[in-house]
Amino acid sequence: MHHHHHPWPLPSSPTPLLLPFLLSLFLSSFLSPSFSDDDYLQLYKVCSTTRQFSCGNRNISFSYPFRHQDSPPQCGYPDAALSCNDTDHTLMIDIGNKTYRLKDDNIDYATVVDRDFVGNPCPRPSENTTLGPAPFEYTDDDVNATFFIDCPTNLLSPLVSISCLENIAAGRQSYYWLGNGRLPYGQMNTCEISFVQVPTTRTAFDQWTYGHYAEALQEGFTLKLTAEIAVWCSACNGSGGVCGYESSKPTCFCSDGSATDGSCDKTGVSVGVGGLVIVSFLGLFLYRRKRRNQLSPVLLSRRASSEPISSKKDPELGDEQQHYGTQVFEYEELQEATDGFNASNEVGEGGFGTVYKGNLRDGRTVAIKRLFENNFRRVEQFMTEVDILSSHRHPNLVSLYGCTSRRSRQLLLVYEYVPNGTVADHLHGPRAREEGLSWPVRMSIAIETAEALSYLHAVTPPIIHRDVKTNNILLDHRFGVKVADFGLSRLFPLNVTHVSTVPQGTPGYVDPEYHRCYQLTDKSDVYSFGVVLVELMASKPAVDITRQRHEINLAKMAIDKIQNEELDQLVDPKLWRQSNGEVIWMIRQVAEVAFGCLQEEGDMRPTMKEVLEALRGIQGKGSNRKKGAEAGDAIAKDDDCSLQRERPQHSPDTVTTIWESRLTTPNASV
């Protein structure tokens, strides 16, 4: 059967089919009969005056998105209702379906404790702590404690038993683990409750260390307001409006009895038919203009460099700004934040541009990526990155705070600042220390990167990163992973198995099938991740022309060494010498996983989900070492690119012992 390759449109490109959907969305959102102008005027008055209450002998003042429990729900976010405990006069807040006690009156950067844990000598966590949508996010001080409740008593380290929840008569025990959300065992089905995650703060580490379990949970965790909310509310207040929340979104109530999702100077979309008509024409206008832009990249490039500096409200990013909370920055603020893009603030340089450390006016330290030039391809990459990072959140993906207008004098992206450099820096770059990274750190980097890629491949439609490499894996102070650089990424159509594309990427990491067939699949990321795994073992760059000719390419070198059982000649000598038998066994297993990822034929490689499961199993001391040993060979199939294939030669311990169910390849070409 012939394959049909369709260029996949970026989500920022409206199509005629999208316009009726947008119209129906605005009809449902803005023609709601539940509120009249009088109602909005009443909310404007009430919400502007109910910003304080008394609790005991204290007067508590607060601002949006908080509201008092007894005030109208439209005065703040549903998950930010404050109240006073009548018994002990402590401040309480409802988030999701739980009530928390605030440890002090600092609301904007709050330390909160689950009410069920307060005063409880032996808390029993039974459900995950979830923050739901904005307005809150965790802070850098928070780490996850993972609980396994009412389990068999024979579970091993690294789990720590909770003595007060022990049931000796029934032979049951409960455990916790401070593994930053990395789960030590693939299967914990024998526990009554498994994998319950509760955030805890780093200041509680001493309590955990000394076994003060209840006290540690009662230290709580910290929350901060998301920056987008403050930016939006500031604009609303600045236009004379009052910040509120209605129809499941932030709403600015105006003094004339109207309400808007922007600010009261009518830059937002006002409630009513007039606003709807304007939006309809705007949508059609943007669609036609984008068509024109796509037909004339040269014109776009010229216009991009000569347009005036962006305003806060970018018509091309407007929908995304409202829907995703993407902030549009002015060029001057970012120029000021980097001291005029001073070379002393440079923290890195990639294929698309230079990255600077910057300090915004609101006090945030950020990373600012300055794209090299504003040609059509750069604008496309810029919009891809904005689209993906503003609409997909994961703890191991770098957070995008905002960007300049696509017609600003320069294309700039603003991210969270990840302070500890890249994996490449620590393995063979300026941050590489004499003793090197320990094996547990390397293992957790591998697992967290695999988690990020598995997440990207699992969303709808799937996202192929296309430029996975150690230079794009950032590290925080705890060596937690943040995958970055989505400029080359592609949304992957659900109805095809691969997409024709011009090879792009970084030498040493590019899927060999790319060069032969110009095909892009999720297995292309798997190949690149295999190279990353080898780098984590070898502490060598993916390409090094100073190595012997047959070892210049690290992936080819790795396949040779693994097949010839010469792993000691591949692995970083310091790591090999320092390792005990258990770690050597783990390194061998990871080498097998890497070997599977580096197969020439994409169909022979595991999926990222299978890779993640395999790595977690290895980290959990390989309790299922023999599982899947009987799994049959993958069934090779014809496609446009190659004839019937034979399974490649494997290393002595075939890679099929690592993962289960490698009987067929579900996304092989049909």
C-alpha cells in the first residue's frame, strides 16, 4: 500500500475548518445568558471591596486570585478560597477538594499543610496531592514523597518503612520514598494503596532523615502564584477593571457593567454580539494573512525586521495568549533584562540562537533565547516552540514563560532559568568534575529524560522532538532533568506511520533511517535517546574527530563494543573502576537498552514507553531480570523504504530480555 505523506500544519495556523469551531466556542463562552450588565456591575463593586477579613485579632489582606470563602465565587479562583478556623484562628485555604492550613499569613508564597495531617500523630496519605489548574504552582523547595500503604513486609530498600502504620499481626507494612517522583519498582500491586504522591519541602529533610514521619508531613509544602495571573490582573487593574473569575476563566469586570477576558479598554474580547462579530472577522483576516505570509517567506522576513516593537497584545499570538497564558514581552524589557544582550550574560549557544541569563522587572531570573535571524524557517521554529511548550506541561520539560511578538525586531523566547547547565556540560564539558557524575545521578537523568520523551509521544497528536541530545537536556541544582529546544519538533499525524521531511538535527544523534528514507517517526527520538544513554555511560561526546576513525561516531563505537563484549572499553573508566558488582550489572543492562535503541531499522527499536519501563526495572534492582526472555522476534514488514528485513545480530544477552511483549511492532508500516 502506498503511503501518503502530508505536511502537518502547526496548531498556530488556522484553517477554514477551524473557524466554525472558533465561532461556536465564542458563542458558548460569551453569549451565556447567566449574567447581565447589572450582574457584572454588582460584581465589579463587590469584588473590589471584599479584599480583607479578620481572623482572630489579625486583619488579613489579600489580592486576586484569592477570595474570601463567603464572597461571591466570581471574585477569585475556585481553588483559592480563604477562611479562618474559628477554633485556633489559623488561616485555611481550599485547593481542589482539600483544605489546607497556611503556616503563616504570607499568602503569595504560602507554606501549606493538609488539614488531615495537622495534629495527627500518624497520618495515612490515601490520595495524590493535586493543584489542578492555575493559580498555583510548586516551588523549587518542593520534592515528592511517594507512599506505599499496607504492603507485604518483605519490600526492600530504598523504601523506608513507617513504623506507626505497621500491622505485624497481618504481616503488613507501609513505606515511603523520597525519590523525587521516580518510582523504585515497576509493580507494587500487592499494596492496598500504591504510588500516592504528597509534596514535602526540603526543610523537612531532617525530619524524614531522623524518622520523624508525622512531623515531616506537618512541615507541609510551598506554593507560589503563577506569573501569568499577576501579569493578566495587572493589565485588568490598570484599565480600571476588577479581576475576577467567571465561566471557568479569568474575567475582568468593568465599571460600565461589561466584562472581558482582557482589560477594560476593550483590547480583550468583550461579552456580546459585537465582540463575536469582531472575532469572526479577525479570525478570517488572520487566516488569509497567514496564507499570504506562507506564500511569501522573503516578504515576511523583510517585514519581521522592520516592524515596530511589539505591544503587550499580539494579534497573532492573541488566541494562544488567552488560551495558554503565554505572555507577550516587549523587546525593550528583554534587552534591559540581559543588559543589552551583553556577552557576559551568555549561558549557551545552540543551532537556533544564543541563550542569555536575564532578570525581569518582576524579579524573575529567566533564560532568554535570541534566534539568529528572522527568516521564514526561524519564524516557523519559533511558533512551534511556543505552541508545544505553552500547551504541554510536564515536570521534565522546560517551562516557557512567554515570547516577543513574531513581528518584533527580534524573535525572543523566555523560559524558566535552569541553573546547573546541560548534561553535556557535566559529562565532557566545562562542568565535568574530576570524580565525574555518580551512577545513581546518571541513571536518574536517563529515566527523567525518558519520562519527558514518553510524555511527548503519548499526547494527542504525538510530538516528535527531533533534536534529542545531551546539549538539550538541562539540569537543576538537584540534577533534575528539563528537556529543552523544541524548535525542530513536529506534531505527528495520527493516521500515518511516518512523515517525509528533510533531515535536520545534530550529527551523531540523527536516526540512520533519516538519511536513507527521509522518514520521521517516534523511533527517531528513540535512536537519539540511545546515543544519550551511551554518553551517560561513556562520558564521551557523540562525535569526536580526535578519536580513531572507526570510533569517531559514538553510536557505532557502542554497537561494536557491546557486540564484542568489550563494555569496559566503552564505559567511563572512572565509573567502571568505582562501581560494585550491582552497579556493573546495571550498566550492562542499560547498555542492552541502548543497543536496542540504536538498531539501524526503526521497527527493531523499542518505543520510548518500553525504554522507560526497562530503565525503571533496572533501577529497581532488576527484580524482573528474566521477564520477557521468551518474547519472540519482531515481525519485519515491507514498506516503501526497504525490502523484507532480517533481525539484526544482537549482543550475547539479547535485548528482548529487557522488555516485555516485543512480539510485534504495532506502528510498523502497513
